[in-house]
Amino acid sequence: MIAKRLETLIANEMRNTDIARRNEAEMVQRFQKLRDFGVLPKSRGKNAEDLSSLEIVSAMLSIITVKPGFAGVAAKTLIKLCPVGGPNASFGKADSFGMALATLIDDSNALEGLVEVRVSDSEIYTNCHGRGVIIYHDGNRGKESYYVGETAISLLQPGAEKKYDPRDRNSCMITETVFLPRFFEKIQRELQREKMYQVSS
């Protein structure tokens, strides 16, 4: 998917997430911050370049922070979150939150059991910002894969997910953004549409 199309798609979905109604100009600023941080292409044809799945995920995570000026920092921080309990406890056995979200973009089958994705850039533990969770069905079982900062060493060990309490944190208030399956379906449809267009042209 080209950057400009993704920027518009996310801006349209983001507009109603706040009573103040976020606008497209804010999304343009967020994408520029992603380029400043080397997360998105910054060549002359940057808006027309196809983005990788991880670049799409970075753009998606750039909206988590309230201030557009922190979009690059937020995306780089959140995409590297590590799975509580290690990769075996991660959605799709992914090594990071970013890779797990990329699976939801690349694989339509992975979306079948998805309930929601929740992301926060709040300070969850002392000097440790960001947490994510992917909630999904695995057969008849409901499952949750949590992701935290790489400095939370004790939580990254195998088996840690069995005792992990998401309410055990230093903060007494956090903010979260929730992505529903329909969001990923829209991205997948757009990717498929562009693929079909490239084949026919």
C-alpha cells in the first residue's frame, strides 16, 4: 500500500475516536514525524512508495500518542514491545508486538479469531512506556497475548504469561486505543485491491 493511501485510510478511521474530531492535517504531521525518525520512506517519491507490513504497522501505531509530534517515538517504542512469556506465548509466536500485528495484515486467516487489539503509550511501569494486548479465540478458547517493554525482563521469561496480572502496574490511570478486526480487514482489502490493479495494468 502506498503511504498517501494509508495516511488517508487511517485519518478517516481516526476522525471519530475523539470528541474533538481529529483532522487529516494531524495525520499528515504524524506521517512526517515517522519519516523524520526513519520509520517511513523519505525519498522524493515517498508518498507513492509501497510500504512493507511493518511500515504499515508503524503508521497505525503512530496514532496512539495524543500529540502528533511524538508519533515517531511512539511507533518505534510500541513496535518493539516484547511478548509476556516469550515468543511461544505470543500471537502467531511472533518475536514482537510489531511482528504480531504484521501477521494480522499479511494473513487473512489470522483475523478469523481476532476480537480486538488494545494499545497504550502510558507509563505502565517506572520509566517503561507502552503495552499492547491481542485478544483472540483459539478454537473454543479465549486467549490474550500481552506485550511489554524489553526492560521488564522477568515478564519475558517462558511461563510468565500464566502469572501475569495486567492490573499490576505502577500507574493508577492509563489511556488505550482499541483496534477492531474491521480495521485490519480494511487494510487487507486495500492491499488486495492494489495488488489486483498492479496485475491488470
